[in-house]
Amino acid sequence: MTPQAQTRKSTHSRSLGVPVSTLYQWRYRRVGPKASRVGRHLRYDPADVRAWVARQAA
């Protein structure tokens, strides 16, 4: 995955309809989509988020 392919937590927060704090909780509990830390920021691979959403819907 290239850095350009990674997206911000706020983008996924809006698309999933959950607060950013929920993404942090999911990451801490290891139940949400896979995220990478870039410095102090979280970044998500859109393909990982889509796969996670698909698994939740199944």
C-alpha cells in the first residue's frame, strides 16, 4: 500500500457513520478495520475498510 492510498480516520468516520472516538476504541479493542500509524496519526487502507465492512455484513 502506498501512502497516497491511505486515508484519514475522519473520512472513514463519516462513511461508517460513527464518531472518530469510536474508531480509536475499535482499534484499541482490535475489532475495527486495520489501521496504520503514521507519526501520531491513524491511516486506513480503503481496501481493508471495505473488507471489514463486508465481513460485518456477512
